[in-house]
Amino acid sequence: MSDNDSTQTTGVLGRLNPITMPLRYKLGLVGLVLLGALPMFIDSTMALTFAGAYFFGVYAMSWDVVSGYTGQISFGHGLFFGVGGYTSALLNLGHGFDPLLSIPVGVVMAALAGIIIGVPALRLKGPYLSLVTLVAPLILVQIFIYRSDIFNGEQGLSGVDPLFGLNTFGDEAMFYYVAFGLFVFVLAVLWIVTRTDAGPVFTAIREDEDAVEAVGLSPAKFKIMAFVLSAAIGGLAGAMIVHTPNGNASPTTLLSITVNVEVIIAAILGGMGTIVGAAIGGVALILLRDQLSAVDLVVPLFDTPISDMDFLVFTLITFVLLFALPGGIIRWATGIGGWLTQRVRGEDPEIAADGGTKTPPEQVYENYTEELREILGGDDDDEH
């Protein structure tokens, strides 16, 4: 291991050291512990709601890897959910594969789909790439409908075996922990990946590809890496959710336009390019929508209870939050925390609109370039 690799590894491990760990990480770990104990205090229905929220949080994190970090905006991320979910369901129903065997195959197929989308992404930018990612799942849906003899059309595939042989009714707490375990696992993996060498490169590609090429790195390699990683994580969540009460292998669950849009909204609200923000945004979106559907308060202007117009209220709340917190919840919270800390120290910080500190664009470019040069260890070696 080179001195540079050792420095990168030490930096990541240092953040996990209980003594030197930043306060926000400690708070995050406390939050995860509390969520782990949550099933003891909620009923079975709420446990399944949280399970669905965790799956959606994984969806949002998988989107954030490729779109939030590298800036390759995808409007059809449901393609990977669908490939993973349908592959696992077909293998289970048609060939008798146990879910523990069919799910990994679904992940591999989703990763292959990521390569198929990622390679053209090397030549496409902006609206052209977004249009390709938007059209791809629509094509897949039409294939599923026309070959209803295999995919059962718009109704999708149901009756798949549950994970670990769990019962739909009575094992809700266990389904909660399956979803929560996946959520924590994906969060940890993506957190580590984006905070080692790959993270600064992903972000630099989003800011300026020329800066990446200037230090001897290939943006193409890292774009494909981001697409494959993103697709594999999305496929994993899609393959797992079809074996739980939260969903099945159907266009409505995995490939609908609504799912694709909500994934983007969740990541933006939580904080694009942060992974943690996307995770929080995904969970919060599902929980908020669920709570609105149970509110009986009548809206005077429409003379209709909120529960009957929950989607409208949800979109209005989202609209307001997008304007109020353009940088996302996690950046706003981090910025406020930093502001309070500096105030306690007697400093006079300046907070940007998204909750962070204001940094000139030229300084951002310089920071990324310097960080990339540190990754290369000052070499001009093209092996990276």
C-alpha cells in the first residue's frame, strides 16, 4: 500500500474513531441505534411503513451516487429497480430459485444494465443523457406489457417466496429489520466509497471534467464506475423488495414515472451529493406521505380532508422546501450546526442560502484540483 493509499484509508477510519469522530457522525450513529430499537415501540402496520421507507431510502442513495456526485442526471433510475426486481421474481417463480440465490442474480443483471446505460453516457451530456435515461424504463415497461405471457403485463408478478421464509402477517418486525439492515449496509458502503479516492473524483467530474483530465484521471472510467455501482445498489433494493410485503415485481412498484420522480425529489430534498442526505430524504418522503394520508383535517378552500388530497398537499410541501432549502436538509442542518459552533467560539460566520458557508467558485475549482493531485500523490502516472 502506498503512502497516499494509507493516508486515504486513515482519513476514513479516523472519522469512525469514537474519540475524534465529528459530532454529526456521533448524532447519526445514535439515530441509527434508535431506529434499530424502534420496532419495540410501534405497531406492525407502522413497522411495514418504515420498511418501505428504508427501501426507498436505498433507491434515493443509489440515484445520488451517479446523479448527485457525478452530475449525470438520470430521470429513469427505475430501470435498475425493475431489472433487479423482475429478474429475482422470474427466477424464483419460474425456476424455483431461493430468494437468497435469485437476488444476487438480479443485482448482476442490474449492474449490466448500468454498463449499457453508462457507456453511451460517456458521449452524452445534459438533456440528451437525461432523455436516454427517461426513455429506457418506458421501453422496458412496454416490453413487459407486450410479453404479458412472461411478465404478467401491468399487474406484474406476485406470489414470490418471502425472504427467509417470513410470513406476510406476523413477521412485520422481521421485515423491518431486513429493510433496515439493507439501508444501513448500503449507507455504510456508499459512505466509504464516496469518502475515499473515488468521492473527490466523482464530485470533480460534476464540477469540471477538465480538472479531472488535467491531473491524469479518466472521467470515462469513473462515470462507468458510478453507473455500475448505482445500478447494482438499485437492483439490490428492487430484487429484495419484491420478496417483502412492501412491493412486488410490477411496473407500478418499480418502473412508474412517479417512482422515478420521487427518487429525484427525495435526493434533492435531503441533499444531493451527500449520500446521507439522500438516505434521509428518501425515508422522510415516504413517512411524510404516509402521515398525510391519515390526517382528517379539512382544508377550508377545498372543503376536503387532507387524507383525500394528500398527494397535492405533499407536492405543495415539497415545493416550499425546495425553495426554502435549495441545498437540502442535511446541508442546512450541517450549516446551522457549524454556525452555532462558531458563534459559541465568538466567531462571525457567514451562512449561504443552502445552509453551508459561502465559497467562491474559483476556490471550489482550486480545492477539487488540489484534492485530486493529492490522490495522485503528485505523480503524472496514467495508470489511474
